Amino acid sequence: MLTRGLVKYPVFAAIVAIFLAIFPWLDWLSSIIIAIMVLSEAITASIITLLLVSALETWHYDFQWNLAAFADQLSFYLIWLSAMVLRKSSQWNKLLNGFAGLGLLTVIILHMTVPHLHSYWVQKLNEGLGELNQQVSSVLVFTSAIPGGAALMKTWEVITGFWLTPTMISLLAVMASSFWISGVVFASLFNLGLARFWQHKVMGVGNLHDELMAFRLHRIFGVIMVLLLLAYGLRPNWLWAADALAWMALVTITAGVLYAYWQIGRWPLPWLWGIIALVACVFYPLSGFILLSALGILDSIIDLRRLQL
């Protein structure tokens, strides 16, 4: 009854979304409900709900703007806009390609317009990772009395000693714009996917699995990835090229994962092949990421689907 009510009764869905947005740890559920409202053609109600939830998000951050506050707000509006695109058609293909292009354009514009962008990210990473280290260390203090607690504390010190080195911070800062954008985009798409899955299960509309499996990067993105690799190889001091390359790597890896999942599903014993692929990526993550990115690029340029019987 509750699940159908969110789809069939916009006022009820709006009340639930606004109530959940009061609690900072439940506001992500509000974004899913807003997407459900849009997919159910309750456009006016979804706009009013979005604005109210956005105001509550601002209140959560004491009416101050920072990276986390901006990411939360941006995610809500991206989910609403994406749901508007999907309500007319089930073409995740166009939506994901659109995000790939917008993300690439955003990275390039940031490097062209924001002075000292690398220094800014170095500062933010030092602050964020330092705060995370303090919080985790304060929790691990309570585990020191239990067996293995001291070893756990020592392991964490080794990990933080690696990530908080100036060299690692500087390296992460080069690609921080891409990582931040990818976090916002993928979180938005995940919540949108849950809304679409909910709509499919409750109302029998669409099929998220089939929609995602049809995803293929446009040919231009495969070409751009190759050009960025060449550009960075020739001029490794171009920070914008490294940042854009990181974003396109995340996009092509996503395309490679979806294509590989679709392909494995066509083989005998797909669960076995899936486990083997997962284990291989866990033990050889860098090699796995490179192979998946290459698969996404190759499928983008020559459309591997046409070569299959």
C-alpha cells in the first residue's frame, strides 16, 4: 500500500519526502521519492517538493555553502532533471552520454576559469583527510583493549601515513575535480535507478535491467579518450588533461562494466564467470580497471554488439 501510494498519490509522496528531508541521514530517500513523482507525471507537485526539500538541505548546513552542501543540492536537481528526461522515454543511453559530455565540459571549464585550482584541492584534501583521520582514530581508541585492537590501530596509522603524504595529496588534487563530479553524478544516477526500479516493480513500467544493458558510449567519447591519452603522454604537466582523463576513465570503466555484465549473461554458467571477474578485479584492481576502460573505449568506437551472432 505504501509503495503504491507514493506512485499514485502525489500529495502523500510529497509529505513523505519532506518529512524524510528533516533528517540529514534520510534525505537521500527524499530524492528517490521526488524522482518517482516526476516519473509518475506529478510535475507540479515534484517542483514544490524539490524546492522545500532544497530549503531543508540548506538548513541542515546552517545556511552555509561548502563542497558537501553544494554536492547535496546539485544531486537533488540533477535527479529531478534526469527523471524529466526519462519520463518521456526509457533511454538511459542518451542520459548517460549526456552526463559524460557535461562532466568533461565541466572539468575543462573549471581549469580554464578557476585560478589556483590545484592549490585549492590540496587544501581541501588536507582538511578532509585530516578530519577523517581524527574521527577514525578516536573510534579505534576504544578497540585497543580488545584482541587485535592494537594491530588494527597500527594498520590504520600505516594507511593514513600513505594517504596523507604531500606527494599523494598533490596527486589526488590533480584529479579531484573529476572525482568530485563523479561522486555527485553517480550518486544521483544510483538514486534515480532506485526510483526507476521502484516504478517498474510497483507499477510494471519499464525494465531497468534492459535499459542499462543497452547503454553504449557515443563514438566521440572513445575518440576523446584516445586523444586525452595522447595529450597527457606528450605533455604530462597539463593538469587539465590529467583531470579530464580521470573523468573519461571513470566513464569508460562504467561502460565497460555494463557491457561485460551484459556479455557474461549470455554465456553458460554466468554466475561462475561473474565471480571469476569479480575476484580478478579485487586482486588485480589496476589491471581490471584498465581492461574495463579499454572495453568501453573499444565498444564505443566500433560497436562490439554488431560483431556478435
